[in-house]
Amino acid sequence: MKKKLSKATICVQGGYSPSKGEPRQMPIVQSTTFKYDTSEQMARLFDLEDAGYFYTRLANPTNDMVASRINQLEGGVGAMLTSSGQAANFFACLNICEAGGHIVSTSAIYGGTFNLLGASFAKLGIEVSFVDQEAPEEEIAKAFRPNTKLFFAEVLTNPGVRILDIEKMARIAHAHGVPLIVDNTFPTPIHCRPLEWGADIVTHSTTKYIDGHGVSVGGVIVDGGSFDWDAYADKFPGLTKPDPTYHGLTYTKAFGKAAYITKATTHLMRDFGSIQSPQNAFYINLGLQTLHLRMERVAASAMKVAEYLKSRPELKWILFTQLEDDPQHDRQLKYMPEGTCGVMAFALHGGREFANRFMDALRLVTIETHVADCYTCILHPASHTHRQLTDEQLAEAGVDPDLMRLSIGLEDPDDIISDIEQALEAAKN
Ligand SMILES: *Cc1c(COP(=O)(O)O)cnc(C)c1O
């Protein structure tokens, strides 16, 4: 028998193996607190001398089982669920960067993350420099400073769906003695495992494909255990120096490779909260059990739709790396050989007006700000999320005024294509 379980098996069974008479499905442990027999037992938990549950803000069995399943899928040493994807990216950075620190981030990232890094972090005294991920290594390297604590990037960007050259980014981060933290929301661990390419920490908005049914907001941080914090002890005192709030415990000494993720739980969750609820964790568990099937399906359906769009004279351009003539097709074959996800970006001739008539004529494909779940949906940033900007300002922000983001769901791809076809015809009138 082969030793390593495949992703499909982990999706279904990872993180929970019931013994005799226990529930087959992962139970929801709907309890804020946990019982102990002696005062001594409880005291040892508070000193982190024993592992165990005592309060759901720090840890809960359902949350832990789901985190463990995602951790196994990503190939990490430990994971922690958060209340949202925003919270995951916030805590992933805050765990090793505080006032006076500096972050380097790629600029083609999710709008919410861009605001978090570009605006809110400044208020916490953390400076962020943005770089173009396609710039040469020497160029990107110039953004790093002595007080830089991490390099942040997205594995598959939104809305341009460009693939990060993870190996290049890891090389730059490590040359500057900082970890590479990547948001892997769009490909999911089914289609890309960034830790295998040199990333150190992975985050997700589980709200997207992992949940997949549009029911629960959530996030997760996975620790690859690969970064040597002690080699840069002065840069990361929170992990390498004694923590007075735990009687002088040092995370790297006490928890070794799992120092980062343990601190995220015992320190950040203790002090800032923002936990996932066990009920929502249970929904995430249901999503995970079919994630492998859904990712395969959306990537295949998106390919069909992309090929159809290419056959239409109304198409101005399309970005979908699974297409052979996409400029990043080779990179797709390297990092995501089984497919990317269901999201593509395209533009039609005829400008904003034609695009709006096209979108208004769609029946099955719905107009939504959401993306990456079981429903096929479309968004036109110039008319929706970026509508306050002029075409010139959009160009400066790197958003083509004609760009539409299409996220293919689990409906029959032929029905999606028929809907697009009738809407293209209707838009001409
Ligand atoms: C949606 C999204 C987020 C934010 O996640 P929420 O769960 O909505 O807080 C972060 N990163 C990416 C890539 C996303 O698509």
C-alpha cells in the first residue's frame, strides 16, 4: 500500500477518525468551555505545560479537526481557523510583525487585503511596500529593509488570475531572512501546494471554494514549519524570546517547528479573539469533503467556457492560464498541472455599455461580488467594485475598464455557454 494518502482521501477523512461507537460524521462540539477534575490540571493548561481544551476562544475540537484536515491537504505542521479570510491574513502578518515593522507585498492582491495592508496596517505603525510580482528579482529585492518581517503574495491573483512564480518569491524572501506568506484561496490545496514550492506559511479565505456553497465566512492559516526563526532571532523576538504572559516560555524552544502556529493560537486568539464558530467549522468540513471533486469540475467547465468565449467575434481578450496561448500557460503546467480554478477574466468589444447590456441579459449567470463557489457569477469591476473611478484612474490601478471576472460554478457548462450565447446576441440590440 502507498504510504502517503492522496488528497481525495484527506478531503473525506483527514483530521477525524472515530473509534468504536463514535459518530461517523465529525461532531460539532458546541461548548464554550471544558471540564477538569483538579485545579492542578487546569493550571498546567494555562501554563501551556499540558495540551487540552479549556476555552473555545483558544481551541475547540471541531475547529481543530477541520484545521487539521486543511493542514494535511497543504502538507504543513499545524493550522488554525479564523473567523474570516481577512482575519487569517491579518493574524498571519501580526503574528510576526508589530509597530515599527515593515512588510513587502505584491500589488496584485485581493482588494480587501490591499486595504488591510495599505491602509489599516499604517494605523498600527506597520509600513508596507508594494511590488510588481513580474518585476526582475533585483528590482523586487530593493523593497526590502532591515526591519522587513515578511513577504506577502497571492498564488492566483484576483481579478487577473495570474499565477505567482512561487519559487522566485521564496528565493527573494529567504535571501532577506524573512518568510514567504501566500494566500492560496483560488487554487486551493487541491490544485497547488505552495509549501512544496518554498512558501513558509499559507492562508485561505475558506469562504470561497473550501466552503464552496456560499454558506459560511471563514479563514485558515497553515504553518509549513520550514522557516528557521532562531536563525534571525533578533528579527522575530515574539517567537524566539521569552513571553512574560506565559511565565517566560519561548515558543521556538517549547514548540520547535510549530512555534509560529502555536503562538498564533495561544497569543493572538487569546488576546484578539476572532475565532471560527464550531458550527461554521462543521460547514467547512462538509465543503472539504467534496473539494477535490468540485475543483476538478470547475476547472474543466471553465476551460469549456473559455474556449467558447475565444470562438466569439465579440471577445476582445481573455485571461485564463489553462488556455494554451495564455502568456502564463507554461507556469500553469508547472505549478497547477491539474488546472487552476473556475475563475477567468475577459473583455468584450463595445466598452462599458455593451458589457452592461450583456450582463443584464444573463439569466443563469448572476451578477455578484462573490466568486469561487458553486454558482456561476460575473462581476464588472469598472461598473461595480471600482465604479467611482474614471477609465484613466482604472488604468492607473491596473484594472482594464473592460475587464469582466467570470467565476464558473457547478452548473452544466453547456447551460452556462447557452446563457452567455443568448446574452451576447441580446446585447447587440
Ligand atoms: C475573499 C478573499 C479574501 C477575504 O476573505 P473573507 O473570507 O471574505 O474575509 C482574502 N483573499 C482572497 C484571495 C479572497 O478571494
